[in-house]
Amino acid sequence: MASKEAEHTRTLAARVGARLRKRRTETGRTLAEVARAADVSVSYLSAVEHGANVPSLPVLARIVHALGVPIAEVLRGEDEMRLRRSRLEPDTVGARVVSHPDLQLDVAFLVAEAGEGGACPLALEQSDVFVYLRSGCLEVTVDGETWELRSGDALDAAAPAAVSWRALERCVSVWAAGVPRRGL
């Protein structure tokens, strides 16, 4: 897992650096000009542009300010999906994961008939879990403690070990699980 995270950091550094370099060259500015305006050394800015260093958020903010570019433009991918729409179909029974694979949040729609039940429709993996009940009545058990949710209710749990559910009547719900917590 550490090598996967290291690879992601390297590719992120390369993408961010390339975007910064592209913006700098488009504006016809030199490394020295931008480095001076961002209060960083020329060698550091060069290393950032070449993907060898990942700047801290405050340093990145100074660099993008010096370049006159929004930070979001530098951090987002050109060919990555920026928006994904899903529709909750209340007439389709079952659980359906609807989140984008690159999103650091898993989202699922769960439509269940009275009497149905099961485990959390998303992998827990030391993640925080959130459930919103759009309609109906749903019993949610988190680490042995049971909660009854009615239309409009929401429940969240910090890194639960076990989550299960049971529909007390036909229900439509939205579930979300965050990225796994580190160091637990």
C-alpha cells in the first residue's frame, strides 16, 4: 500500500508541476520571476515544476497566486471526470454504488422492502460512515447499538467496526463512507 501511495504522490507531483510550468511558459515568465513573486528559490520552483517536490498547500498557494491561476485549476486533472451524476431510483430495489472510483468517498443508494436487511452496502475498512434516510423507516445497528431512522433522519459513525441495517418498512436511503482513517 505504501508503494501505491508513493506512486500516487509522484504522479500527482508530476501533474501539478507540469500544469505550473505550462502556465508559467504561457505567460512568458521566467523561473526567477515566478520564484521571486512566490517567495521560493528558483531551484525549488524548478523541482516542483519537474515533479521532484510536492509543495505544501501554503507554498502552492503562493506559487499559483504568482502565476494568477486558481489553485483548483492546478489540482484537477484535464482528462479526469469532474462531475458525475447519478439518479436514485426509488422503484429499483437493492444497493447500488454510485461514486466515481477516484473519489475519496464511496456512495451507495439502498432501496429495500420491509423485512429486508444486511450489512453496510459499502466496505467499512476503518472509514467513517454516513446514512441518510430519504423515505420509509430503517433500523441501523452500529457496533451493537441500534438506531431507528425515519424519513429525513441521518446517522453518522466514526470508524465503526460493524454496521448492519433492516428495513422496518419500504425505505430509500443514501450511504456514504469516507477514506480509511490512518493510524487506527
